[in-house]
Amino acid sequence: TAGPGRDGTQGAPLVIAHRGASAYAPENTLAAVDAARELGCAWVENDVRRTRDGELVVVHDETLARTTDVEQRYPGRAPWRVRDFTAAEIATLDAGSWFGERWAGERVPTLREYLDRLDAHGQRLLLEVKNPELYPGIEADILRVLGREGWLERRHVRYGLVVQSFGAAALKAVRAQRPDVVTGFLGTPAVADLPAYAAFTDQIHPSRTTVTADYVAAVHALKGAHGVPLRVSAWTVNDAADARRVAGLGVDGIITDRPDVIAAAVARD
Ligand code: G3P
Ligand code: CA
């Protein structure tokens, strides 16, 4: 089964750039994808939401306030929720200046634009369905865009795509519509509940603060929805010593804002 995880050779954990290489470029922009590539990071994580007119865009927060200039551009539109703006309005926003003037003019990418950029570089995607309860039916919308862009073809589905969410229902919806897509549950289900999760997901993605060696072993002992052992990727690990600790617990993947630092910290000869 595809996705962030061990390849059976017990190599170093896979490194996944959180919101792109978001320590070095504004999160969830194409610049953050490019930064990940420049650092040699093949896997990129992002966050997907839906606009008022049904476009899928890559942005973490429920509102546009923190990562764009929306407050200045649309002062009367508080609280500036993504779902209250059209794609055309969002396309005019500056999603880079908040991070540094050098990134002025970066945009909130549509999912389609984001996939195109990944494809241009042969990068792979850990796609987060963000707050699925706010966007009924977003799973089908995401699968439609992925399909149109060629991301549901065998090569991508086997090696280049994982869909994750804090919402179990979203993963079940993805699986019901496209059983071949690899999914990951964000969170740390109780060990007793893991078999129920293994029925609909392939990976468990706990916070770095909750993961233990016993927990990783309990996850690995189960087979996931595609019949291979469940994998574990921990988030968000930005410190070299912490990365070595988490790698020592046996995780398969590490999600980080600083893929260069973490890759160097966990590299094995
Ligand atoms: O990939 C894990 C991580 O992204 C989950 O938290 O808030 O950064 O989306 P958040
Ligand atoms: Ca995320």
C-alpha cells in the first residue's frame, strides 16, 4: 500500500513537509511546495477547504484572517470565513506578505493548482480534509478534482496520495467512494478502539505529544483497510532531538515544518 511509511527495510522514517516546508515559506502556498522540493522533500501535507461557490482551496484556518490580507481587502466581511468567499475573491488575496515581504503576491492556491505544482516536481501529497463537518460532501468534491487531475490513476493512488482527516466520517466517505485511496486518521484512538479504525483506514497519525513505543507497536500489530499493517506518522515535529526520540519509538513517518532539519536528524547510514 502506498503512502508515508516504512518500506520493509526499517529505514529512517519518511519526512513529510507540513503545510509545505512551512518554516521557510508561507504555509499552504505554492512557494511552500517549492521550498519542500528544494530541500529534497518528496511528500507534502496540506489542508483543503471549500469556498462559497464550491471551489476547493488550500488553506489551514477556517477563516482567511491569519494568513492573508483579507481584513484590509474586505473590511466589512468579518469573520472572513473561507466558506463565505468566492474563489474569485480569494484569488485576489495576498497569502504571502504576513510571512515576509519577500513572499508578497503568493496566493491561496486552488487544489487543482496545487496538484499541478506537485505533478511538475513529482512530489506526493498527504491531503487533509479540514473540518469536513463544515463542508458537507467535500469528500466527493475532492475526489472529483483528484480524478480530473489524474491523481486517482494507479500510479498516484499506489505511491503518491494519502487522504487524512481528524474526522472518521470523512475517511469513511472517501473509502466508500474510492476504496483504493489510502487514508490516515489524525488523532490517537484508544488501543481498544484501533481495530474499528483499522476497518476503514490505513494509517494512524497521532500528535507527537501522545505517541509512545507501546502505542506504535499496538498500531503496527493490526492490518489496515488495505490488508497491510497500519502505519504511524507523528506530527508536528520541528526539533532534531524530538525527531530522534519519535523515530526511536518506531514511527513510519514524521510530519514537520522543517523537513531538512528532521531528515538530517533521523538519517540512517
Ligand atoms: O498533518 C498533521 C497536522 O497537519 C494536523 O494538524 O492543525 O496542522 O492541520 P494541523
Ligand atoms: Ca494539516
